[in-house]
Amino acid sequence: MLKTGILNPQINNLLSRFRHTNTIVISDRGFPFWKEVETIDITLVDNIPTVLQVIEAIRPMVVIGKAFMAEEFLNLNEEFTQKKFLKALEGIKTEFEPHLEFKKRVPKAIGLIRTADTIQYANIIIESA
């Protein structure tokens, strides 16, 4: 029985398949469903867990070379919230792009982890180095 680290078997399986240039989406609770992308829904109640909690949990386990977020995140969220996300992604090249362009990346992802985050446009696509 696992005692530490990621305990969710579906997330462990997804992370073990996260190879060079693969992407994983970590989304807020309202993110749409794509039938071609494996989705692991870990929502419980509002904001449990959050996108940042998932990033913080998986970061020690994988090598992330790049992250993508929607420009709308910067336009609709306070500076305090923006700083928390940038701190969680510190050392990772992060690109902001229009949300419609961001969504075009989703079908190429090997998986999507849906959180209960209520922050607008809190979605992140991580790319393995």
C-alpha cells in the first residue's frame, strides 16, 4: 500500500506515461469534457482540491519543461492570484495565449485532471521536458 506521494492510482498511471513532449491538462471545475482525452475528475467540493494543489503535488514527481495558460487568466484575476500561480510554476517557461488557442492543445494531451478550482481560467497545460 502506498504511504506517501500521489495516492490516486489513475493519476499515478497518467504520470508514469508522461514522457518527452507529452502534455497533461490540469483544469478548473468548469472545464469542458473531451471524449478523446482521458479525464480524471478529482473534484470534491468547491476548491477541494485546486489546480495549485495538484501542481504542487505532482511537481516533485515529473520534469516539466513548459506550461501554457490562457491570457484571460491575467485579465480576470487579481495580482495576488497571478503571483501564486507564477510562484507554483517558478523555473518553468510559461506561455500565455488566447483561451481558444489554449483549448486547441487539449486534444493532444495524454490526460486531463479536473479539479474543483473556482478561479477563472485557472487551467494549466504542462509539457514534459
